[in-house]
Amino acid sequence: MFLRARTWTGFWIAPVLGFIAGLLAYCVFIVLFGLSLGNSLSSVMAGFSNVSGLRDLLWPIGPEGVVVGSLLWLIARPDRAAR
């Protein structure tokens, strides 16, 4: 609805935003989960500074976001006019 209100209904926007939303959701989950276990914020954020942490963000979380964004676009089909 947010994208449709701004007439950003191109197919390519859904996978890109799905990728970004998937990464952000994963980061928020990891930080909150690490803090709930009693770790300090600096130790939780240290996991994102190495190559392994970055690889975990980009694969498989990013492509999963792309798939979800694409499927939501295909279900909603915002490119078609409302009837």
C-alpha cells in the first residue's frame, strides 16, 4: 500500500525492497536476541564487523527477502488498474 500510494509499482522495486527489508529485520532480530541473552551491544555488533557476519547477511537472508518481495508483488499485482 505504501508503494502503491507513491505509484512505485514496478516489479524491480519489490525484490530490492524485499532484500533491504530482509537484511534489516535480520539485523534487528540478532541485536535484540543478543541483548536478551545478556550480551553487551559492542559484543553483539562485533559479529557484523567480520567477513563471516557479512556473508550471513547477504546469504541466505538477502535472497529470501528477494523471493518474499517478488511473491508479494505477484500476489498484489499493483501494476494492474483497480476494478
